[in-house]
Amino acid sequence: MSDTKTEFDICAEDRVPVLLHRVDQLWRQLLDHELAHHGLSQAKWRTMAILSLYPEGLIQSELAEELGIEGPSLVAMIDRLSRDEWVERVQCGTDRRCKIIRLTERSLPLIDEIRASAEKLYARTFAEVDVPGVSIQDVERFFIALRDRLFDNLPEKKRQQRRRNLARAASEA
């Protein structure tokens, strides 16, 4: 073992990479608790929340990309959401091999409840955080800049797919 100390320890609990993971993990746990009465697992509500950004739906590979998982891992989740009539599979008009996954009309009131729960949690949680001289808007601007910088460092193929998804979401909004 070396006595050499590094200036940046990526595994330290108080460093941005670990903090990002912890904050995300805690946020999801709190939202899971808020949504438990709906019988939705985190995987289900996250999938539905992503789909709500794309009213025309996403093909499975795009949805998997947005969720940060592999396509085959998503199949069972889509099957369950489809069986519960929260999502539907629709034939893609341009590629017979693809199915578009989109929310059903039945899911829209639930999406509103998910948003309302998230907004309440956001207001309750962020209202209690006070760092002198730092506003929530400052934090959001920082994270937007960080997200954009990280995005710029992705391989070109990933950036192209993400750009297409973001453009589609903007045009559907």
C-alpha cells in the first residue's frame, strides 16, 4: 500500500461523483416511498416518467438508453407495464422490426400523480436545504452545465442518439 495521498479520491463520500450517486439514490428511495400506495416499483415509475416526456413513444432501444439499461433488461418491465395497461406497444411506421412503446390513456392520471408527488417531495426537501449564498437556481445551473459537459464527452454514437431523443421530446412538448 502506498503512503501517497491523491488530491482527488473518486471514492470519497464527500466528492461529487459519490455525492451524485447518493443524492440520486436517496431521491429515488424517497419517491418510492411516496408512490408505494400505487404499487409501482422504482423501475415502473421511472420507465413511465421517461415515457411521459415522449408522447409519441420511444422504440425499446431508445427507452433503454434513456433509462441507462440494456434493451433485453427492459423487455420484462415492458411486458408487466403492458399487462397492467400502463403502456402499449405500437408497430413502428418506418421499421417493421420495431415496436414503439408509449403510455396509454389510462396511465395519464397516474403520471399526473407521480409528478405531483415528485413536486411535493422536491418542495419539502429543497425548502429545508439552506446553504448561504447558494440558490436552488445556482445548483440547477451547475448541474445543467455539468450534464452538458458530460454529454459532450460521450462517444459520438451516444451523443447522436441522445440529441435525437431530446429533439423529439422538444418537438412533442
